[in-house]
Amino acid sequence: MAEKACRNCNRIVEDASECPVCKNNDLSDSWNGLVVIYNPEDSEISEKMGINTPGRYAIRVK
């Protein structure tokens, strides 16, 4: 199964029908860019993207 991105929080998920972060089931196959967040408390990027949980996130989800 291909990687999909959540349209709500941009989290990239594999082999799932629901986002593990926000529990949304609106996932998209069409996304661009990849950001890996290890420590959201100290990351300026996670602050700008509104990310509070470590993981892999899409920069843009269509």
C-alpha cells in the first residue's frame, strides 16, 4: 500500500485507513515534500506547521 497523507494534520501514514495523530480518515495519495520531526518542542519548523507529535509529515497535501 502506498504512503498517504492526512488532509487535516499532514501526517504521512502507511497501511492505515485512519490518521494515528488526529483520527481523521480523510487521507490523500497526492502530497508533496517531506518533513521529519524528531523533537517538536525545540523545532521552529514544527512550530510554523503546528505540529506537536514527532513523525513524518507532508509539506503540501492536495
